[in-house]
Amino acid sequence: MPRARLCVCRPEDRPLTSHPLPPSLTSQYNIKQKLGRGFTLDELREAKINVKLAGTIGISVDHRRKSKSVESFAKNVDRLKDFKARLVVFPKRNGAKYTKKGDASAAEVKEAVQLAAPLNVVPRLAASAISVAPITEEMKNYKAFFSLREARNEARLYGIRLKKSKEVKEEEAK
């Protein structure tokens, strides 16, 4: 098993989370977002992150989950790319000859600060995403049950009324 690398981020470049945000399964819970168990193998492949490397840099992987929604797949890939761009990976050993591809340079290592805040935070919806309209008098006086009953009755009696109107027109024509 590979030894875990130390991952440190600058405070202004902190990754949001290393867990995906899968869509909720039922309409009852589709308003809330929660952290998933792990990213799919396809999402990691799309973000160009090796599966074995993902475990060492703090990205959770769920090999059983499948991405069925194109929107959530794209959102999770963007989260992975953002995480990867903000991540500072320390080399295992000091010295230029020991640095590997993807490791931070000596200057980035010097200015990096240990992150103490929790990473697994679900981003909240922006206030502009939710819009509330003012309630008018017309809305207050609207009788929903009555209007549904009326529409049901209209649909039920449509054929009978159509037949009667044809009979009346025929009588007038004679």
C-alpha cells in the first residue's frame, strides 16, 4: 500500500471537499444536498486523476457508484478539477532529485499553511437561487379544491355538452 502524502493548502486556495455531491434519489429529499461516499471511477478518469493517487491525496473513491445524471457527473468532475488545482502536495523527501510529477515546488511548500478547518462541507445554495414572490389578494382568495372539482366536472361532461350543442345547431338549421 502506498504511503500517504502530506497535503497542505493555502488558506485562500482551500479545496471545498473531497467527496462528491450525488443527486438525491426521491423528490422528497431533492432540495437538500449531502456528501456522497466517493467519486466514481469515470469521474476520476474524466478529471485525469489516477485511482491509486486519489486515495493518497484525500479524494474518496466509491467503485460501486454509477453516474446516471449528466449534470451531476459534470458537477462532480468540476469539483475534482477544482480540488486538484487548489491542492499543494508535498514531496516525500527533500531534494530536487526526489520530486515527482505533481509535487509542489520548494517555493510553494514554503508558503503553504496547514489547514485546520473541516474539508467536508456541503456548499449552500446562493440566496439568489431561491426567489419568493409576494402573496397577492388574488392568491389568498383562490379556492384550489373548488377549481379542481370544476375542472374535473368540465372534463367529465365535455362529450355530453358537445353532443347537445350539435343537436341544437341541427335543429336551428332545420
